Amino acid sequence: MFALDKKDARLLLMVAVLTMLAPFILNPFPAGSEMAQFNAGYPDLMQRFVIFGIFAIGFNILFGLTGYLSFGHAAFLGVGSYSAVWMFKLLSMNVLPAIALSVVVAGLFSVVIGFISLRRSGIYFSILTLAFAQMSFALAYSVLTPITGGETGLQLALDDPRILDVAASATGNIPVPGLFGLEMRASTNLELGPWVFTFNVGYYFSALIMLAAFYLAIRIFRSPFGMMLRAIKSNQQRLNYTGLNARPYTLAAFVISGMYAGLAGGLMAAMDPLAGAERMFWTASGEVVLMTILGGAGTLIGPVLGAGFIKYMENIISKINESILHQWFYWLPDGLEDFVVAMIYPFIGKGWHLTLGLLFMAVVIFLPGGLVEGGQRIGRMFGRKKSEEKDKPSGKTTPAE
Amino acid sequence: MGILEVKNVGKRFGGLQALGNVNLSVAENSVHAIIGPNGAGKSTLLNCLVGKLIPDTGSVMFDGQSVLGRAPHEINQMGISRVFQTPEIFGDLSVLENMMIPCFAKRDGAFEMNAITSVVSQKDVIAKAEAMLEDMNMADKRHMHAASLSRGDKRRLEIGMCLSQEPRLLLLDEPTAGMARADTNNTIDLLKQIKQDRDITIAIIEHDMHVVFSLAERITVLAQGTPLVEDSPENIKGHPKVREAYLGETAH
């Protein structure tokens, strides 16, 4: 199917089914029940799952295959967002030209940064990319204010030109991004007994783009180009003495992953048409590194899992507060209840970073191959036949260093 | 005029004159050995040939073209392949993939943006890589992780990878270093076989005199960065200067 081998086709199909049914899968608890706060099936979060999935898939093409650790990919995300918002301001509220421009501008930007940064490898490369991204952030925040909106960020206004579209909607408001009249924020609710499932246009649009991006990543992984990238990670010296020039390969990988980041940034702006400099901050670059390593660098599905995992933690764990903990542990004797709550408290709410950090450490130490390796180990433990298939060298996973 | 002509090559590292005034001519389709005690400048010379180092003086011509100032991958594409002292292979890739990469390099050149086609559809490259694995007696190991091969197999794989580029000159840097006797003899047989089957020039740097005298048709002895003598193996064996250089080395 789609010129993929059986196993890759199965993986793609599985991801397709999971993303299409996500509103059901992520909402397992009835609305209004005590567990409902663990539901992740609301549009805002689901959009973030797939958009950061795209970001991480692209990052993995660079980091997972070539081993070049970029610490500045958020710059491309930010550039993509700014481009998309400018397209909304100048041209029309249709998301397609906006996203196309995000990808192109991020691609051009990554050609420049990649060309310079790839003159070095290892830690020097990481530092160069970090420096460029921080420079972009600082510029966007200050001197480039006419283009980026500076501290307030870039927003739509009623007096924007929008030459192919209306400046203001019929009700006198700023129009919203859409796809040929289909608004991105439009949602339909399906109520089944106590359960409420939300189907959002923006989510499904982003999910389809993520599937396309995922499919493209599979093709790149399985191509001669992908093999060369893995060879670069494995032994660059041998590659050079085999008549191959590593520089254009790494640059191509860098630009492709930059364009993925631009696509993610464009989609973020399409879901919510504003862009701020904080999207380029170094913590945002670090986040995509965490996602990729947590999920499993160099694997196909790993980055998507990692992105979902981190976004879930960020949005769900951080919402748990002290009074919710007291509700959960009300059945304990008073003193013990306070003690247990006090013990858990640092890990929830604003402390979700602590939980994430500990989990990340645990994964790196015990599962160097990330969540994907965890899944494989569990699979093997239950002695499934599949685990034998996965052990073949042609298997989809190449554990990260 | 040999296929490789080294003229007046000198290289200095700070205060150390690593190569003095090296002249060397490797005849086409010969096996030429470069020997010498430790620190004689053998590896420095080799690195000057493949573009890793640029000599301070002199010229290096391969088949009438200068190699100086070219990047390693360009020199390789001219037809010089190098085997390293410790086998350099793609440890994270399978044996078959290792063999396919030089086949791609031969077919597509130094860079090809082949990002959408599947590796599996590249039948010509796979067939060529499989045939070379067959030649190297490694066909049964094709799905193994290259890092998990034995030292001898890594060496065979590396030599096979160099050969699948169809080089005109094969440079070997101490190919039997750290090998057991049996593996050394296998490597000698393999190189003899390669010489017999192909139009290829082999230049070999070696410490092990057993290997040198089993293979070489011509020998250059380097000492302290300059060629001491160049002659046939028979004459080298009894040459007083050579005995002195080597005995001097062992007497220290």
C-alpha cells in the first residue's frame, strides 16, 4: 500500500485509525465524572498533539537519522507562525496559502542557518543552532517589532488589508482562519449517554496533514537518502572515504526538518491566529529534543508518542491542584491524608516539570530507546510472535545512541 | 610513469619533520609495499595521498591528475579507496547496507537526493552488493549488525566495500594489525585473490614482514620521513641499510 512494505503500511494505518478516532480514544471518562479531568479529547489539546507530532517527526529526521542535535528548531517553528499570520493579515484567511508560506520561509531560513551551523559537528553544531535561535528570539522581541509585533506578538486587526478576503466579518469582528469557508474552530459535539465527544475541524485538518507528514517521513526513512543519513550517524569518516559528501546530505536533512517545523508553526497559527516570540525561546527547542528522545529517537512512531506524552503531562498533570488531591485521598485518616497530599503536591500543578524531568531521567537510564523500546520490551515479555519480527535487523527501530 | 606519482613531498608538524623529501612511484597493476619502523612517516604519507592531510611541499599525482587540495570524497571518486588500520565500517547498519553504500556512491556520485524511492526498489545496487558479499564469503551474514562482526569479518567487509567502488588504486594501512595468524593468512589469500581477479593497483603499508614478502612486488622502505631504498623483495631482504634501520629500531 502506498509503496510501503507491509509493516510500515500497518504502522501508518494504525496511526491513521488512532488519529481519526482520537476524540473517542482520548475521552474515555464520562463528562462531569471525577475522572473527566483526565480526558484529553478537547480540540485545543488534540490539535497540540498532532502539531507537535509534526514538529517532532521532522526533528527526528535530522536528529534520529544523522545524530546532529539541533538546539534551535523552535526558531523555524516561530518563523512559520509569523509567516502564516502575515499571510492572514495580507492575503486571506484561507489556511492553505498561509501554511504554504510558513513551510517555504522556514525552509529558506533553515538553508541559511544550516549552511553555517553544519560546518561544525557535535556540541559545536548544537551551540551554533542554539545561538541562532536565541538571536532570532531576541530580534523578534526587540528590533524586529514592526514585523513580529515584539512583546505583544503578532495579531490580526480589523484594518489589515487581506486583499483576497474581507477585512472584517459580517458581524464586524476579525474573521477567523478557515479552509474555503470551513472555520478551523468549528466543532460538533456528539453526546452518547454521559459521554461527550467533540469533533473539531481544525483538529481533523491538522491530523490529515500530520498523516501526510508521517507518510513522507516513512518514505524518507526507507530511501537511499535515509540510509546515507544513518551512515553519517554511524561513521562519517568511512562515508567520506567512500566517495560521499556528507555536507549536502546533512544540509538536506536540516532543511527538511526545518520545513516540518515551519509547517507545525503555520498550523499553530492556523488554529489560533497569533504568533509570539516566546515560540522561538530555547525551552521550546529543548522541548522537541525531549519529545524525540522520550519517544525514541530514530524510530518512526517514537517522536509522535513523545510529543503526545509531553503535551498530555503539560496539560493534564498541571491541572491537578491541592483540593483535587484532597478529594482523592479523603478516605484516609486526616493526618495521613495531609501527609500523602504533601508528598504528592510537588509533583503536580506547576510541579509537572519535576514529574516530567524524573520520567525523562528514568526513560533515558532504563529505556535508552525511549517509549518505543518500552513497548517492545512489554511485547516481548508477553511472548508475542511480533517481538521476533522486531528483532530482525531490517526492523523499523534503530536504537538511539 | 606510474599510476601514483609522489614527488618531493614534505610535511612538518610543528618542530617535527614527519616527511622529508619523499619520492615514490607506484606502477599500474602492481602490489607496492611501504615499510618502515614506527614513526617513519608511513601513515602521514598515506594521509597525504587521500586528502586527510595536505603536504607542505611537493606534488601527488594520480593518473596524471593532482590530488592535492581535493576533499577525501573527491579523491575517492577519482579511484582511490582506502582501508583503515582499524576497520572503519558503518557499525549501526546491517552488513548488506554497508555494502550497498559504496555501490550507491559508485552509481550516483558524491550526492544524490534520492529521498522518496525505496531502498528495496534499487535492484541493481542490491544485486551488486549481494554479489560482492558472495565474493567475500559473507553472504550468510548479510542481515547481521555490522558492529557485531568479528575483527576478521569487519576487515573483509571493509575491503569488499572498497572493491565495490571499483577503485583503480587500493590503499591498505596495516590490514593485518592486531590479527591472529590464521586471520592474517586469510587476509593474504584474499588480497592475492583480489589481485588475480581484478585490474587493480594495491599499495600496502605493513609492519608484518610475512605479509609484505607474501604479497609485494616492489617495496619502499621509509625511515625518518625519507625513502631509504626502493627495490624488489629479494633485494630488500638482504639490504644492509634496511637491516640497520630495523635492527636499530629493535635495539632501542
